[in-house]
Amino acid sequence: MNKKNITIIFLLVLLLQAFVHAESIKLDDIVVTASKTEKTLKEDTSNTTVISKDDIQKYHPRDIMDLLQHVPGMTKHMIRAGIGFKTNYFGNLDTSVRHIDDKFVDNANTLILDDYTVVDMKYTYQVDMLEIIVSVNNLTDEKYAEYAKMNGGAYVNGVPVAYPADGRSLIGSLLFKF
């Protein structure tokens, strides 16, 4: 091997290491919203959460997602899936499944809103200018709460009460197209 080939291989190895290093320090995106007027945290009426340096040191997060798990109302996983069956003779049947992981309700991360899975189903049938729609929401009649609030919610002995979601519901509608 001559000196030129060794130099090229050496430079390629250096470039490859620089590329790998650049990939390993990529940071997660963070969304920050702001208003045009300056307010203190006490004056702000919106739902605001501050993550301080002390919080970061306390939780030892690997990335921003680990840190956001400690923010009330944030969930790490939300999964939605659906499948549909369509025919010209028997109408359309669509089924969807939604799963939401558990999440903290309070800033101290002591109260947890349980995870839940909900199944919905919808049937549509077209007859000339008339479309018949029948939907069943929460098909399995899952008992769950979508959210709870520390500020402004219902309290029992100082503990927030979760707002229960609707149970199974049947919805029918007729749609005329002309």
C-alpha cells in the first residue's frame, strides 16, 4: 500500500468518526409558545409548567421525553389504529382503537390518571341520496377518565377528582345528499 492510499483511508476514518459523533449529539425538538405581552408566572392564566434546573437534576432524564413524563397531563405513548371494510352491497364498517398511557395529574407526581383503551365502530350504508350512519363509541364500555385537574376541578378532601368519560354510546344519523 502506498502513502497516498493510507492517507485517504486515514481521512475517511476521521470523517466517519466525525459523522457518528455528530449524530450522537442531536437534540430533541422543543416547542415553546409565547404571547406578545410580558407576564409573570402568577399572572399567566394559561396552563403553564416550568421545568427548572433543579427538576432536571432531580429526574436525571436521558432526553426531553423522559423529562416531559414528569409534567402533569403529558403521556409518553398514545396509539391510534383503525381498519375499514368497504363493499358496494353491504356498506362500510370501520373500527378504531385508541390507547393512552397513564399520566401524572399533579406537579408532585403523586397522583396518576390510569391508562385506557377505547374501541369505536361505525357503519355506513348508502341508498341513492340517503346515507345511513350508525356509530358505537366506547364499544367495550371502558370506564376511564381522559383528564383531571389540580386547579379548578372537583375536589374530595383536597384530592382532584378525574372527569369520567362517556360510557358506551350509540349514535344514528341520516344524511341526505341532493
